[in-house]
Amino acid sequence: MHTTGARLAGLFALVLALATGPAAASDTAKESRWREQIVPALLDGEAVTLKAGDTEFLGIYTEQTAARARGAVILIHGMGVHPDWPDVIQPLRMALPEYGWSTLSIQMPVLGNEAAIRDYAAIWNEAPPRIGAAVAWLEKKGIRNIVLVAHSLGASMATTYLAGKPSRSVRALVAIGLSDLDLDPAMSSVAHLQKIRVPVLDLYGALDMRLILDTAKKRRAAARRAGNRNYVQFQMAGADHFFRGQEDALVKKVRSWLARHAAGREIR
């Protein structure tokens, strides 16, 4: 009986493996190619190597240059791109240090160019550890006032991190172009917003994608259910999903909101 049971267990494991295929993983080769392209061309900031578990990934750290240091912003890019992406991420990465915010822009898990949003469910669990590793890196520098500023798919990943067990050093979230992805419970920003208590700026463009525009009411309702009185939703006139041509207005809105809701003094 013992031998028969072992054989059946082995057969079941084989069938399961054939049915599910190999465990999904992010495209680290693509990450390496991004790194090779962007690091030599950096004019502002320095490349740093961060580590989440056994995975090393790229960060770009830019020290604040203002008279008063306010803390640090972790920049989290959107689907399939990199931490110096010219839309949304690079303008904020380079401008916020002038207002007292050091920036750490991090490489998030990516898939190949042919991947759809739904495919990211398979690697979603890789995102929170990377954000956590970035937070820990800043904490080791003595920074305890940290804000997540995230775009598009990265904004959904940021809500996943904050709905879990975030560091107390993370004081606020700026979610730019946030949607509600009901493809998988782990990806649902509406579900996560019901658990988030830190101040949130839900910022999107009037010309944004339908997925963002059509779920704005659901996101507001989720924040109300959380009792989050520091949740603010703002639609920027004339802006599309990538805020092209609206970079200055984007920086102004983010920095002014940070000044009101997250302007703690950096601890060194």
C-alpha cells in the first residue's frame, strides 16, 4: 500500500507539473538589456544594485539638492519599462531632488514585449519584495520619511505592497494612472485601497485610458470604506496616460501635494 500510494503521489505531481508548466518568472534578461542601455547614459543620479531575495535589480538614486531634506521618493514605473523611462518617471526623478526629495527609481519585474496585462498576474508576487528592498535600502541611509510615487501598472503594484505589511517609514502614496485590475485578486487596487491608511493622491489625466477613467468612482468608494480622510483624487485637464506635454504640471502637482501631506523632516 505504501508503494502504491507513493506511485500515485508521484503520478499526481507529474500530471500537475505538465498541466501548469514551469513556474513563471520575470524576464531578467530584458532587465539586463535595459540596464546596459540606460546606465551608461545617466547624466543625473547614480546606478545602485538592490536585492530582493536572490534577485538583484537596478535602482537609480538621485540625492536631494535643496536646503532642507524632506525625505525620499521611491519611483515605480509602469508595465514592461525601466526606472529612467522618459514618460512620468524621468521628469519626477530629476525634478523632485530640487525640492528636498531624494529619489530612488527602481526596476520592477517585467515580461517580454508580447505580454498582456493579465500575464503579469503570474509574477505579481515579485513586486512587493522589490519595493520592500528599496525601502530597506533608504532606511539604511537613515531616511525614515518615504513616499511611493508609482505610475500605471506600477501604481497597482504599490497598492499591493501597502495593503500587506509595509514599513512604517512609508508615509504616503502618489498613484498616477491607477486602474483596478480585476484579473486576479492580488492585482485589485480597489481591494487594496480598502486597507490603506496612509495619505493617497490618486492622480490621472482627463484624457487617460478608459480603464482608469471608468474605475475612478470605485477607487474613491474603496478609500471611503477604509476611512482614509487623506485620500485625494485629482483629474488633470489635458493630460493623457503618460502626461506628455504636461511634465511641468505633473511635477508641480506631485511636489505641492507632498509638501502638504508628507513633508516630514528627514532623519539622519
